[in-house]
Amino acid sequence: MASSIPATIRSVNQDVPAPTLTLQTRPTPVPNFDAGEHLIRVHTTALCAGELIWHTYVTFKKEETVPGPDMAGTVVSAPPSSPFKPGDQVYARIPYSRPGAARDYTIALTSELARKPANLSWEEAATVPLSALTAWQALFEQSGVWTGPEDARVKGKRVAVTAASGSVGMWVCQIAKVAGFEAIVGTCGDGNEEFVLSKGATEIVNYRKKSLTEWAAEKEGRKVDLVIDCFGGKSLTDAWGCVKDGGVLVSMVGSPEDAKPAGLEVKDVKSHFFIMEPKGDQLQRITGLVEQGKCTPLLDSVFPLEGFQEATDKVEGRHAKGKVVLKVC
């Protein structure tokens, strides 16, 4: 390890199984080049609602639990065969199986990394990976129908997204617009209608006034080819009444089959729950959309690393409008 790299770093660590976070002094991580690991100097990291209880859903154990799955930073050292070299500005989604980026240095794999959009600040860049990749994969992988925004088969198709004003939902709207979906139906609450329309939605359903099922039943031809659920619960149940026979319903929050209304008459709908996977090649394509001005992120607020508790409280309070970021470097 180069002499300019400190032996120890600041690190926000979680005392699993408790959700308690503390700022600690920890050894600087050492990358394993044979495993494709890069040492990254972290500039910013975005926090994720609910990540402090993710350990209750997994069976593996980690040496340490560090929050901050979204990262933007500078490559410090890299495997000789890597396309990313020291000094490159990158960003990535770090999976929960490894420590996150709420620390001065972290580890990221070749397969996870992409080049940071040149037109975004470090703070803005950290808001992108998790939300944008989830939207991309819901639209083009999990649908099982389309392969990307250049797929001509998207034309004439209709998509609906619940919680369209949220961090993932607004990316679904933007990427669906780029892809050329004929209709993009977004659900949101009072005061968010104009925001969702500005992100590419063609129609708005205010869930406080009308359900998706009610909206779809009002007029022939309103049902959609694909529903992407970003909220779960009642919204996921309601989504079933909006999808066409032979359509697709995907959720990143819960099992669609478990939420299916009893007695619903719908034929040949493919439905499933999924968890986003970090994929640097997809993130690089998202970088292109951002640099072309076709998609923009949403940053709520920025805190210093030492303000981790205040930032976490804001995220877990579910009152943030966009992503909450820790400035590390």
C-alpha cells in the first residue's frame, strides 16, 4: 500500500444487531486485486432508508457493517487489468454483503464501477447508482420484455409506477421517457404532481383521491403493459387492477403474488419481486443519459461525515425529498 494512504481511517460503523451507529477509527481496507477489488477514496455517499435493519433479512455475516451503499469517489489503486486507473473519478453501488462507503476509503469491484457523470457534483453523483439501477433493471431486465432504451419494441407500450415522486420512481419516469413508452402513469400525493410530470410522466394518479384500480376502470384502454411498484402494501395490491392480461407486474418492495386481491380476474400476468444488483455496465449507460441531459438526480441535503446521525434520522424519518448524502472527503 502506498505511503500516502493512511494506516487508519474514519468509519461510521453499525453495532449489529442494534441500529446504533458510531464514528470509529478503523484500519484502512486493503484491496485484493485478484478479486477485482479497487481502493476508492470516498468523496460522498448516499444513505438508504431501512439499511440499518437489512441484516435481519440476510444469513451471511460481515467483518463490519458500514452504511452508505451509494458511493462516488476517486480510484486510489486498481488491479493491473482494470479499465479504471488511479485518479479516475467513479461511482458505484456497493452491495450489502460488504462494508459501505460511510468511511474515508472503501472497496469496489470492477464489475460495479462506472465513470462518474462529468456534469454532476460529487454530492449529486452519490444519489444516482441505487435508484437509477433499480429503475433500469425494473424496466429492462425484470420486465422480461425489453432490453434497453434503444429497444424499438417499447414504442406504443404503457407503464405505470407507484410512488413516482420517490427516489426510484422518478428515475423510472425519466428512463421510460427516454425509452419512448407511449404512456407513463405515475402515482403520487398532493403537491407532487408537477414534479412527477417534469420527470416524464404523461399522466398522474393522486393516490389520496383515487386508486390505480379505480383510475384504470374509468376508461377503456387505460390498463398498462408493465407496472413497477416502488411502495408495496396497499399500492402493490392496487397495482393488480391496472395491469393488462399478459402484462408484467414487478415490485422491489414485496411479493406481488402475496398482495394479489382475492377473486381478481386477470390472465397470464407475470409477477415477481426483485432486488437490484450492482452492474457497472448498466450504470455506465446511465452516465451517458445524465451527461446528455436526459436524466437528472434529486439531492435533498448534504451532511459532513460527523453528522451521520442527523443524516440517518432524516432518512429514516422518510421526510427527505430526494437522497441524503454524507460528504466524506
